[in-house]
Amino acid sequence: MTDHSDESVIAYVDGRMEGAERIAFEANMGKDATLSECVGTHRWLVRQIVAAYPEPIEEGDEQELADRLGLRENNVRPISSHREPRQPWGWAWIAGAMAASLVIGLFVGQSRSSSTDSLIALSDGRPIASGSLADSLSNRLSGENGAIRIAMTFRTRGGVCRTFQTSQNVGGVACRDGSRWVIPVMEATKSSSDSTEYRLAAGALSPSLMARVDQMIVGEPLGPKEVAGLKRSNWR
Amino acid sequence: MSDLRRELVALLPRLRRLAWLVVRNEQDCDDLLQKTVERVLARSDGWTPGTRLDHWVFRIMKNLWIDEVRMRGRWGRLVEALPAEDEIDDRGIGADTMLDTVELARLRERVEDLPEEQRMAVKLVLLGEYSYAEAAELLEIPQGTLTSRLARGRAALLKHYQSGETRH
């Protein structure tokens, strides 16, 4: 094949080659079957890529889109205007006080009405892991322990945190604070059918919870060996 | 309504099309569009009137998506599955005569599996029909880098065919 780079072949195929360069390229194609075949192959590929995406999304009417995005009512809130300042952890991370109280209420209610122990206690207004949740966070390396699943362990600027999810459909992040596990993030979703039940979507942590974790994490999630080392050192 | 807001509204249909090129499914598309609009309004001081609003907005969108991809890479289970093969119809150019729908679906997977930098270059130029200069400006890279990414991405796609993965 005559000396043509891949870039020049695709530039020709894409119609981005003009003037004398194009004329010279086409002259070479006439003399060089390999080059001509290469051009044919790339043209075929372009047709296939276009064919593989046969349904360009409807662009939509601009006013309809503006309504949907709240642009016409002047009510799109810039993210920065309502985002909490980043902290290693703290009660402010909770999405809302109401959600938090619902979650805590759930645990308290269950501890009263069943044999399930209380998983969360309040200390100076802050939720602290207790009972089997505290036990799982302190002693489980990972995985499930009956009603509680410990998914991942990671470092933050403030220390070590672990994610958890309970069979009561509550997920959260617990962070080591001295000898306790403070819970700066919890989430639950409300069932549409029963106002006394709360659930998370199927799967482990919700996307919003993982987004919170992503804001907190320093580095990558810790592996089994690192977690085991932290457990031995009492999570310090 | 401010000038920026008015121009942004006029830009929305095209912006949604761009979002569709960048992401992998409609849900992501709408989420990315929403986040982009929020970010644009939050950083409205960063736009100089008289300059290309579409390019500025797209760069914001692109960076938001790159952040999202990085986060999903960390939390791999969030990555959305590609559309099922039976969702790919055969109305595309040449679909009836050159490849069956399964092979087109496979090619689409290959495109989506390209490194992000190559995938964006391929999509903007071949599906978005942007010129090299426009695509390079949108991606904030020199034109030579764009053509290099285009060539590498397309070479990788051809390699799949030449390795006998499909009937071609």
C-alpha cells in the first residue's frame, strides 16, 4: 500500500480531505488496490456504525424541554446553592432531618415491637450504631451477618468508614469515632403501599448513597487484607 | 429571563442530542442534561457573551460525564447494561443486507467498550456529524489528537471483525 496513514484514510472516508491532497489520494487509490480496499473497509465500518445506532433520540421541542428542566419558571437551582459543604462526615450529610427521623423511628419502633435489637442509638443528637449493627461493623470483615450486610470499607480524611445495609431496607455509612461507629449517612425509601414500611431499591447501596460515599472516600475501597489489618488495630 | 437562560433554552434540543451521543441510554441522557443545565446556571459567570455557548456548555457536559464514568468505574455495578439485542432494530442503513441485527448490536457494544476518549471522538464525528475542528474544540483537544483517537478507535473496531468475531 502506498504510504498513507490511517488518519489520512479516515480523513478521506469522512470527507475531510480537500484540494490537492484529495486529488493525490484518489490518484493513489487508482494505482493501489490495497489502499482502495482499505478505504472500502473503512467506508463499510462507518456504514455499520451508523446502522448500529438506528434511532437517534428525539431532540424534543425546546419549550417542552425547558419546562421539564424547569428553565422557564426560573426554578432550576444551581447545584452549588444547595449542596452541603464537604465534610469527612457529620450529621449534615443526612439528606434531610425528616428522612433521618423516619429511619431512626423505624429502628426504635422495631426494637419495641419485636425481638430485633435496636440498631441505632442517639448520642448528643447523633446516630450511633448499636446492637448487632455495631457488632457487625466492628467484627465482620465483609459480607452478611443475618440482617446486616457490610459492603465496603474505605478511608476518608477523617478516618475509616464502612457501608451497611440492613434487612429493614435501610442503608448507610458508619464511620469510626473513637470506640463508636457514628452514622453520618442513612437512607431509606418509603413504600408506596404502606407508610410504616421503608425500603431501598433492589441491590445493595442506592446510587445516591454511593454518590455520598464517592464524595467522602480518599483513594480506593479497601481490600480484605487492609480491612483485616484495620480490624486488628481496632479500626484506627 | 436572562440572555444566557434564553440561549440555553434554544440550545436544549441540540444539547439533548449531544447528551445522547455521550451516554449510553435515555435515562442517563436526561440525567446528564439536567445536571448540565444546573451546572451551567451555577457557573453562568464563566461564559463570555458573544462566544459559542454550545461549545462551552458541551464542555461542561463532557466533564460531568467523565466524572460520572470515573465514579462508575469505581462502583462498577452502577454501569448500565447495554440495550438488549432485540431492542436494536434493522432500520439502519444497510442493516438488511450487510449484517443482521445481532451483529449490529455486537458492533454497538464494541463502540461502547472503546476507551472513553476514542468513543467520544467516534460518536461525535460519525454519529454527530461534527467536523474534525468542531469535535476537537468540543473535546478540548488538538485536531491531531482527535484524528489519532478516531483512527485508533476505528482500527480497534475493525480488528474485532478481522479477528473473525462476526461474519464479515
